[in-house]
Amino acid sequence: MILFGLRAKRRRLGTVFTECPQCHRACSQVIARSQRWFTLFFIPVIPFAATYLTVCSMCSGATKVDRDRAEHLSALGAQPAGQPPAAPAPGSSAADTMPPGYPPMHGGAVADDA
């Protein structure tokens, strides 16, 4: 008896902060590669059919992208190890560093109109 089949493995390439093409919100997008494998006795043997995706962290919508675009986005989101994210400029607030399209940040409690 020989056991064979297909299996998909997903590998995370990186994360980038950009606008989602489906929900049109600026949020983090996970760049991933999904690779299909021919398996023999549950062991992946022959790879084929790789697809690249971006997955939105807000709406969980997945969008296919080509390999060049996925590599470009993952390089754009890559940061050298051990280097902290850039701090905002002195005198600026968190609202100044938010990308366009975000609602302004307000302090205090939110009133419920119900």
C-alpha cells in the first residue's frame, strides 16, 4: 500500500503597513507564500504551484499578488534585527504619525447614544 497526496504549506514572508485593496483601510498586511507539495507517506517530496498572498489584519481578506510584488513588499516591511522602530519627531503627537485616512485619536470615554 502506498500513501500519497497533496499538501499546502504557508510561509510568512513579512508584514507591511499599507492600504487593504478590499476594505480600503490602512492596516498591517501579512505577506505569505502558499506552496503545494506532492506527499509520499505524509512526507512532502515535490514542490509545485506557489502562490503569493497579502492578508489584511482588519478584514482577513486575502489578495493574490505576483512574486515580484510580494518580494518588494516583504523587503519594504523588513527592518534590521535589533533596531527599534523609528520614534516620532520631538513635539509631534501620535496623531501626526498616523497615515492619511485614519480617524483622529481622541482621549477620554466614548459616549453611548443608545
